[in-house]
Amino acid sequence: MTPLDPDYDCPDCPRLVAFRNRYRQEEPDWFNGPVPSFGDINGALLIVGLAPGLRGANRTSRPFTGDYAGDLLYQTLGEFGFAKGHYDKRPDDGLTLHNVLITNAVRCVPPENKPIGAEINTCRPYLTNTIAAMTDLKVILTLGKIAHDTTVRMLGYKLKDIPFGHGNAARLDNGLTLVDSYHCSRYNTNTGRLTEDMFRSVFQKIRDIL
């Protein structure tokens, strides 16, 4: 049975293996492995991102830690009561999550932050098992269309029936609610596609659901 997180030397995606091995040589002090989920497995909220950032989670070993996306995400989680402590862009900063777990659709850093379809499909069983293990899960928040699409497919739905859209909330037959947001990347915030208020509005919707 597939575990919740891949092994550190997971061999399943050759392109990703080669990329992370390159950085194990170039940056031996970085984590450079499949990044495990972080947070509360008994939580009611699961956040699904795209993949580890090269100089963020791939370096630090914790999702959304060490890059701008994490700055915005953890700030917002704190505002809405899902995080306690001080986020300091490193895995030993003492930050704890409450009632939420964070994971990624693809657990290894991809070149140019762009996983291919085969890699997304190969990593999907880890998402499946993570969701199955969260027995109190009520809401899944997907950050970006790739995370949305793989989650929808994993749950057995067709993409045309649950389209991606920022702020969308779809009540599923199994009782879960799927909520979408644009990814909290620096690119999206710099271009104005996602503002802090837009991101907060998504979490307010989640709070209202919970």
C-alpha cells in the first residue's frame, strides 16, 4: 500500500529524480527530496498546493516554507486561527498548525516549477491516501488549477463537472466541500491576479463552511 508520503529516495519519476539529484550535488545542505505533508492529520481542512518550490520547500523540507507563497499562506492561516507561533521561513521556527494539513499534488520539486502529467498521475496515490487518513476532513482547498484538477480526478469526478475558479466552492457527494483559490505565488500577487484580500476571502468562506 502506498504510504502518505514518498520515501526520500523515491525512484518513480525519472525526470524529478535527476533534477533533485542535481541539487543534492549542487546544494548538499538543502533537503532535496520529496517534501512530506505538514500539519494536523486530524484536521478538517486540507490545503493542496502544486509542488515544492526550488528554494522554498525543496530547500527547507516543509511545504510553503522559505518563499513568498509561504509568507502569504502562513500569515493568512494565522489570521484565521489555523496556525500558532511565529513563521520564520524555516522548519524549526516552532510554528504549529491546527485543524489543517498542507500537502502538494507533486511532492518533488519539478524543473521550472512545472510537473508533467505523468508525474502528477504518479504522485496522486499519496494524495489519495492522505485524504483517506483525514477522517475528520470537511474542506479541501486547492491552490491553482493543477492542484484542483488532480484532486477532482482523484475524487472520481470529471473536470467539466467541477471547473476551477477562484473562490468556487463545490459541495461533493461524499460530504466534502472543494474550494479553489489562485495559487499564492509571488507571480500571481505581483500581477494582481491574486490580492491579499482575495486570498483572505477564500479563508473566510472556509471558516463559514466549518
